[in-house]
Amino acid sequence: MDHIPKKEPRVSIFAVTLNSKCGEAAYPAPLMDGCSFLWRKEDNSSGIKQLLRNEWRGMDDSTWSDFEVKNTESVNLHEPLSTPWKHKFIAPGDGPEKEWESPDMTIFLSRVGFNGKKTEAIVYVLVFSYMDKVATSGDYFLFRVNKSGEYKPEGRVRYLESGGEASN
């Protein structure tokens, strides 16, 4: 998130990962033009791979291959998950709890794709914002292992954005 104008936002995290399917097969992922948000209906996996390779020079082909294969199916997420905000996992069919019936944003995550050496990773993060001046957005993130052995962000590609204030 680039800018959150609220000191303590309520963030819901969808407890099931996105997948790359369309129509009913994509359930429980949210849909855009009948397909999940990993790529628009007019795009495809190859087009997204090329977009990312253009932005992230040296991206390992195996990282995208692993991402693509893993994201054919959704998996359940669970705590613990560290975030800088108060958050709650929500699952399909959950009824709203009083405190959480109007979250400030909902985050959807893809599964993480790794290269063969586990030194590079890609994840897609979709954020539905319900706050003024905060865009709904979908971003691909590249992480690489640094000299200390920790994954650090190495790149971000904004794939979609709607509302809020434009940012990169």
C-alpha cells in the first residue's frame, strides 16, 4: 500500500488464495470480466510473463513457471501472518462480525512462485479499497534473497488500478 490515510485501518485478508481460472472454476476468487484478477481476460499468462520480464531484467524463467503452476489452484491461508495493521482473515460464506462488517480494505493474495534455488519469488497482491483516496489495485511483486539470506523486495509492477489517486 502506497498511502493509507487512516491511522489504524481495518484490513480483511481473504483466507483463500487467488487462482488463474475463469468462470465458476475460479471460485472462490473474485472475478473481473469473468476471470480472476491474476490477468485480465484479454491478457494471458504468457503476456504477463513478458510484461514482468520487461520490467524485471534477469527474472528467472523457473520463477514464473512455478508461479503459473501453483496458481492453477487456490489454497487456504491461515495465521500467523504479520501485517502492520489490525487484520482478520475472512473466508467465503463468513457472515460479517460487527467490528468487521465494513473493513477499510480487503487483500487477496496469490500463491508464491519460486525459482529452483528459492532465491527469487513472485507474488500477486490485489487490494480492494473502501477508503477515499486509496485506489483498488493489483500488483506483482518480485523478491530476491539478499546477502543476509532474507527475501527483500526487488520490483513491483502495477497491473491494475481503479479509483483513488494514481501512484506507482
